[in-house]
Amino acid sequence: MDYKQRLIAAAKYVCDGDARAADEARVDSSEFEITVSLKPHQVEGVSWLIRRYHLGVNVILGDEMGLGKTLQAISLLSYLKVCRKSPGPFLVLCPLSVTDGWVSEVANFTPKLRLLRYVGEKEHRRKLRREMHEYVEELSLSSHVPSLPFDVLLTTYDIALIDQDFLSQFPWHYAIIDEAQRLKNPSSVLYNILRERFIMPRKLLMTGTPIQNNLTELWALMHFCMPLVFGSLEQFLSTFKEAGDPAFQVGEKAREQFKILKNVLGAFMLRRTKSKLMKCGTLSLPPVTEITVMAPLVPLQKKVYISILRKELPKLLALASGASNAQSLHNVVIQLRKACNHPYLFPGIEPEPYQEGEHLVQVSGKLLVLDQLLQKLHNSGHRVLLFAQMTHTLDILQDFLELRKYTYERLDGSIRAEERFAAIRSFSQKSAKKSHSADAYQSSPFVFLISTRAGGVGLNLVAADTVIFYEQDWNPQVDKQALQRAHRIGQISHVLSINLVTSHTIEEVIMRRAERKLRLSHNVIGDDNLEQEGTNAEGTEAGDLKSIIFGLHVFDPMEMNIEKSDDQLKMDELTGLAEKVIESRHELDVGDRKFKINPMDLMDGHDLVVQEGPESIAFNPGLDEASYMSWVEKFKQASPEDDKDMLDLGNRRGLPDEKHVKAEAVRRKAEERKLSKWEALGYHSLSVSNPVGPPNQDVMSDSGSVRFVYGDCTNTAAVCPSEPTIIFSCVDDSGNWGHGGLFDALARLSSTIPEAYERASEFGDLHLGDLHLIEITDDHGEPSTHNNARQWVSLAVVQSYNPRRKVPRSNISVADLEVCLAKASFSAAQYSASIHMPRINFQDGSDRSEWYTVERLLRKYAAMYGINIYVYYFRRACPFVLMAYDVYTSVLGGIEDVLRYIMNSC
């Protein structure tokens, strides 16, 4: 029997067995003690899972996002425990962001399941293992029947890898892997560790996007479930060669292969979409309207955009000859996208001194449009999910929300687990929205600011009825996942999705290419909504990048220099645009359809453009090298010479003139005389010299970041356990070490810190703008290393002290603070260290503009020197509350060795 016949025979066996068992596996949720009524499609799904369990088949639950896959999965586990008397244990692997949802649903809907949430820091997990040991040890004294203190162990992919030696010892009776697209790469560490080390013969994969890019990823999921059935990747690709090749997908042989593939997958995968269920009448959901708003480039953005193209002309010319590599192409695309989002994403563009104000909004076409949209949405009582791809873009948007005094929550990769869950719960509280009290509404978050990658998986945020994409993800599937955070079961309002795209730029090329991607998802599993192909999850492939850049030739470079188009878009037109978009939620009530709005078209009297699908957009630049080269030459002629140095603005600022050079020479001689005197007295200054100049790196670099964390900035090991760290603290020039707070914490860290500060005062070495860098040493004067990492404390002299003043200690001098931050960042770059500091100049009731200035400085030097800066602040007032569950002891036959391992490992 060849490979294709084997697949067909396996599918027929499963389908025949399913038909025989169909009448025997009718689901009655009351029998296995589920406390919620399942919807018809969920009853069907649980019945299907139960029948496949009886047949001994591992499967994929591939329902579209928002149809309640988690509830169906825990219903199956409850059935196994209550009806089948299965001893377990059961394993659930999922992303960290959805663990809170699993805990909540198990507690609310299947209370008979005892769930252990095995996540957290290393010490917390060690404590959990110790508690398991104590439970088993205590139970062994009174009973000879071994058991564990849980039925379901919930953990994340990362912890499964970190603690694989412990977790792989359990013979998991049933394993559920949520968001299983994580397993689409058969060469990944997670894929192979789970297959080779973990004991879990019965498995269920859950994913809303079983098909993302190609047949290789589909085979990886199916092979993980049933390796003996689906064989090797070479066999699979050889059998369905035409189906996987874009050039042959319209042929008769390809159609025959797709038919076979659909029949085979039907036996091992259950896939339902919202549109199909709504057509069948088994699901009722409010409609979703998707609108693309084409935003203009404002003059500053145009200058930056053109500067990038001029700077990258050698790479653009090399592209046609094939000399450019994928990384250089990726850098070009990233820089152009940043210019479309906001020019302040480039160091040196925002005017100094940094001050919060309207300039933040006026220099970005997208932000001008977003500003008007949010005003209308806020006044109408709507709530918004605001997605962006780049973390630095989120920083700009957060500054904007602060400027407009909008309440918000933020979720991205830098937000720790506890705060993620608190933010999600805070935003999901609907009581405030339903309340007639204006104060109650104002206190609830209006916007949930989310990184598409960090927040687009598995979250339930139906409290929002509006989704705005400030920038597109590389993979359209990721944006579709993000939209499902709001348009899912539990949503009661018409959902409006707004996609902001900068017209006539690289963003429009990316958008239109995404609309014309291959329809592999439709061809294989028959989705009605034609989930478009995306690039791989980590970015774009070289061929895609080349095609994207080639696509620029469809835009006339002469248009980039027409200033009058920028002046046409006045505030009243933006207000009208926003009203048109908001009204479309109900006026365009035609179900799930897409619309496009171009503000320039509206000014000319045109109305909305209805997009029926990819065919409606005649845009296929392909790889027309002749047209591309013609565009490059035309661009070279059209680009003004005075724009070419726009991106060197940051480097030019602060260059010394002749007068400053002479003054610096005089200061240097005086410094030399002072150092000679100190050396004679045995004093060595720890003050850091001024950096010679900015680092020799591209100002377009996206390295370095500012991250906000909770905790004590003197306990840097909790955040960066194995890298050098510098603690940054502000002091005055009095020479008197303070008491309480950070002063006591630093003194406890090392007595050399206050001693060095006081000694510097004795020798007249404390001046505003000085930064004293003190390395933490042991009792023998050697560098003290914690987890093999060196540590320093930097004391920034940024406050003056005068006992004659009414308030002796002055406020922090921002100018001196910037000097100290430059020195600290330079030192951190030298030692490959990160900087850790409390939140400076930000107190309740203070002017937020002071913190805006400080934050801008932090981001400036983090980007300039490519370092990470961690800002610490206090935890929320509402601590995370652990849920308690009913204790239900089950018999675990044949796992004495596991229990012995638990006791020994503690």
C-alpha cells in the first residue's frame, strides 16, 4: 500500500468508526458536571472529540478563533474524569497570556477538575514541587493508593522546556496544546522535546489557524498528532506536490489532490468558521465591518521617507542585480515603515528640549486621523483595542494617550505575567461601561494598547467593540487573530475594525500584496472567509521583501514633492473623515464586508469604496525589473538635494564649535592639575568623563529599549539574572547621605556606596552633572559577582543643596540629568550592561510633562547606545488573587515512580 492509499484507508477507518459511534456519544453536559449550557456547535464539537477519543485518534480542534475551543476542551477533560473515571493526570500547554483564561474557565465551568497553575519564577515553581512532595508524603502515611494534588497541570511552552526533566516524568493520560501553531516548525526545540521526552500518547491540538503558510506546516501538526499515519515530510510533499505549488494550483491534478487532502483532514481535524455557523443558524454573532483608512504623509514624514530612499539608493540599485541580501532589504522596509508610523521613531528628529505637546500629533498623518477617531469613539461611549507591531510605536501611542488624558491599559512582551492578567481583567470589566454614571465610565480603561504579537493570541476582550490597527503585521493571519479578540462569542455589539494605512507608500504595497496572497487555507480546509497567506511568523522571506520593494515603482516619485496635498487636509476634513468612519458601523450594515476610505477622495466628493475581495484590486507589481529601474532613476532626479541629510540631524546636533573647543582645552588643563593634587592625597575620582561623542552607529538602529518593571531596582537579579547591571540613582551635591527608601537599600547593598559619596564631597568632587560609578566589591576589594555578573551603582548629581533656602534641596535639573544619562549609557555600552533605575520625576499630582521629558531622554540614549534601561515602579494596589479549588482525590494507577521522583526532586 503506497502513502496516498494509506492516508485514504486511515481516514476511511476513522470516518466509519465515527459513524458507528455517533449515536453512542451524545453529549449531556449535566452528566459530567459542566455548570454552563453548551451552544449547539460546542455540543457537536465535544461529541466529536469524545468519539475520536474512543477510536484512539489524536486530532486537531481547528475552530475559528472565538468559538469556544477552550470550553470544549475542558468539557472533554471533565467527561474523562467524571464519566470515564480516568485517573489522569492531564497536561495543558498554552501561551502565558491565556493561562488566566484557562484558570477562570475551569473554575467557573468544570469545578470538579483540580487545576494546578504551574507558572511563575523559579523559586515559585520550586515551592509548588515541594508542596506536591508534602502532599504525596502525607497521603502515603494514610493510604497505599498513590495520587497527586491535581487533575490538570497548566503550564506554558517555555516552562515545559525549562522544567522538562521534571514534567517529562509524568505519564500524561491526555495532553492539550493550545495555540498549536507554535508547533508548525518540525525542527523547533519545543516540537522535538515534546515528541521525544514527554509521555503523552493521547493528544489534542487547538489552533484557530491550522493553515498559515504552506503544506509543510500542515504536515508538522498532523504528524505531531498521528506520526505513523502521516509518515515523513518527503512522502507528504511528494504526494501533494501540485497542491503545494502555486504554479499548479489551478490544474486538474491539483484539484484532485486538494479533494483527497480535504477528505483525509476531515477525519483528523474539526474546523468550523463563524460565517458557516451563522449561515446554518447555529450561532448568532453581531456583524463586523472592516474599514481601511488611507492616511496621508505630512511634510516632515515625507522628508524622512525621501531621506531613507536617498540613503538606501545603493541598496535599491543593487536589488535589481541581485546583490542585496535579505537582511539589507529587511532593514530598508523597516525604516520606511517607521517613517509611515511616526518620524519620532528616529533618534534626533524630535526637537529638544523634549516637551509634551501637540507637535507629537501634528507630525504624523496616521496620528492625526487616530486623534479624530478616538475623540468620536470616546464621546460615543465605545471602547477600543489599539494594535501596533513595533514596541517603540506603542511608546509613541502611549505618550499620545497620556497627552489626551485617555484611560488605557498596555500589554506587550515587556509586561510581566501578573500585570498582564491584571490589565486584562481591568479592561474586561463591563460594569463600568454599562453604568449610567459618567464617573464610572471615566474610571474604566477606554483603550487597550496591545502589541500584535504579544496580545494577538488567545485573549478574550469582548468588552471592546472597536479594533484599530495602527500598523499591519507582516503576517495577515496575525491581524486576523487580533481582530478575533473582540469579535467572538460573548460580543453583543457590532464590531468596527479600522486599519490605518499610509497611502502611496511601502505600507500600501504590503497591504495590497497581502490581499492577493495564495488561498491555501481555502483550498485545503474550505474556509469561506479566504484566510489570506501571510509571510512566516518571524518576518518576510527574501522573495517577498524583493517583491515589496519592487512594488514601489507603481507610485510616482514626483508626488512625494507636492506640498499642496499636505495642506489640503484641514481639521474640518479630518473631523468629517472620522465621522464617516464611525457612522459606517451602522450605516453600512451589510454583514461582514470590507470598505476603504481615502480622505483625499472624500474631499473630491467620492464615497466609500467597497472591497469585495482581492480580485477587486488590480495591483500586481510582481518582479518587473525594468519598471523598477526606471522608477529608481526617476526618483533620483525628483529628490531634492537638501533632503538627503535629514537623517543626519541627530548626529549634527551638539557638535562643538571653535569657541567650545577652546574652552574645553582650558577646562582640561585645570582638570589635570586637580587630578595631580588628588593623587598626592591618595584620592581616586570615580566620576565618569563626558563621552567623546555619539557611538559610531546608524541612527536608524532599532536596538536598545526602555522597559517598565515592578519591584526593587537594587535587586537587579530578579530581572537580569546573568548580565552586568548598573543601578542609576539621583543625589544632591550636599555630601550628606540620605536615609530611608533607596538610600537605605543602596547602603544595604554595599557600605562602599555611601562612603564613596561622602569621600567625593570631602575632596570637592561633587558637582551638578557628575556621575560617580561605583563597582560593588567583596570584602577583599574584588568585584562582587552575583550569578557571575558584575554590578555597579551610578550616583547622578542632579540636585543642588542650599541650607539657606526654604526648601534646601532643589528639584531635579533635567539638563544635568541628561548629562548623567549620557555618561551612564556610555558606561553601560562599554561594559555590555543594562541600566536599572526608579521612576524619576514622576509623582502623584505632579506635572506629567516632567516625566515625558525624562522618558524621552531615556529612549534617546537607549537607542543611541543600544542598551536596555529598566524603570522600576510599585505594584498595583490590587494584588493578584490566587483562586482556590475544591480538593478531589483521584487514583493514579501505576505512577509510583513519578511520586518517588517528585519527593526526590524536592
